[in-house]
Amino acid sequence: MPLISDPNLIIGMERGDDAGVYKLREDLAIIQTLDFFTPIVDDPYTFGQVAAANSLSDVYAMGGKPLVAMNIICFPINKMDISILQEILKGGLDKMREAEVVLVGGHSIEDDELKYGLSVGGIVHPEKVWSNHGSLPGDNIVLTKALGSGIISTALKGESVDQELVDRCTEMMCSLNRRASELMKEVDIHACTDIAGFGLLGHACEMIEGSDVGMVINSPAVPWFHEIKRFVETGIVPGGLHRNKRFRMHMVDVASNVPDYVVDILFDPQTSGGLLFSLPEDQADHIVKRMHEEGIEDATIIGEVISEAKGRILVR
């Protein structure tokens, strides 16, 4: 399908970036994104918070500041009480307040399946936009949140997960990537994305696809909720995990000492996941330390960019 070209379009649909970026003037560009999905937690208010944080994340991943948002609602009015929708919208609105984002409207339709999310508009300087491409050999790779939300959400549906684990995962999904993105402006970001439905390895593949670099992922360094190992080993995983593997495994080489369950976790589809970014090696320890000081405890150097194995991910 031929795409519409425009000289002011900085980032469009070509490389699967997290949002579109359009230059308005030499010192200002707008960021536009949209995301919505079905509930992944039982509590309506919490679902609203998670959905809003997830939608806002795409603007943070581009190095931008979200300013306005519009609700997107699909609701089965004949099957659910309207109070459920009210709680979802309250959760989303409270998260927008936390992000200092203004709700300016939205659209709703009647649907057999409940869905909620946001269309978000933000701003960024045209010369300070982050893309998911641009990593350089020698870069370190940093991840800011733990993996496992997809597996935990699946286990929750089967009522086979401890509430304490659910609470920790929910807190992670509700947390904004705002502060991480702000701190990243202290260093030289070469490439950035947020971890969402394609899982860590799927989004890492996007970062090096069609480029002259490869990537090494040090699997023991990757943060994840360690209680999920038993779920993976007993087959309690989301269908999206298997789809991610089928789609991207041809770009991934796994060392013989890496357990199969670890590979599955690295492909687990995430909701409101962390930021994944590359930057010069001599700046990586600084940004991780700064994030730890600001309460982003899971921020970790998980790998490096290499000039060998172009267009491939090596999992060790």
C-alpha cells in the first residue's frame, strides 16, 4: 500500500515506530498515537489506569511530552452496568492528571466486547525525536521495567496466581514511563521504543531490522517476575507469545545454555511495558544509577549493540 508523503513528516508508518511525528515549525513537532485494548485486570478503575498509562507510553518513547488525550470506548451497554464504565473512565482520567495531560473529548460505541484506550497528542523538538532505529555498534541496551505482564494476566484468568504477584505487576503496569523518559534526556539516546505486544525480543528485532547492526541480549540480566517460571513451564502463557515467536524467531539465535522458558518470557506480550533504548556505553551506568535514584528500580543494562550478526538478535 503506497504511503502518503509529506516533507514535514518526520516519522510515519515506514518502520513501525511507536507514534507519528509531524513538524509544525523549526522548533516544534507534534506526536500522535492511539492505543486501546480489552481488560487485562478485573478491577475497572485499575483497567482504566493501565490503559491510559499504556497509551501515554508511546509519546514518552518518542522523547516527547503528552499534552492532550481523547477517550476511545467500546462498551456492551446491555451486558454491563454503566458504573463499570464510569470507574474505567475515572481510572484513565486520574492517570491523565498524574501525567499532566488534558482530556479533550473522545468517542464511544456499543460493542459486544469492552475496550478502552486513548488517542494522545504530544510535542517534541524536531531535532530531538527518538526513533526505534539508529543504534550504533558499542551501544549498551537498557530496559526500564520487568517482563511478565502477559503471562501473569493469562494466569489471572485461570485463577492460578497469587494476589501479591498480581498487585506488583499491576503497580508496574500503572506506572508511567514519564520519569524514565525525562531522565533519558540527560544522555545521548540513539534509539528507543516501549515494550508492548511484540514482547522484548519482538521490539528488539524492530530496532535492528534492515540495519547494519545486531544485538546481544544478556538473558540473566533481564528483569522479570520470577514467579512466572512455573506458569511458562506448565503452558500458562498468552497466545500472543506463540505468535511473537513464530513471527520473529527467524531473526533470533539462542545460546544452548539458555532455557526454553526464558526465551518464552522474552517473547511475552507486555501491556504498559518499559522503555527499551540504546545509548553510548560510557553513559549507560549513569542513566541506570539516576533511574534507581528516582525509584525506577528495574532499570537494567541488558545487552549491547554489535557490528557483527547484522539484523540478528543473539540471546546469551
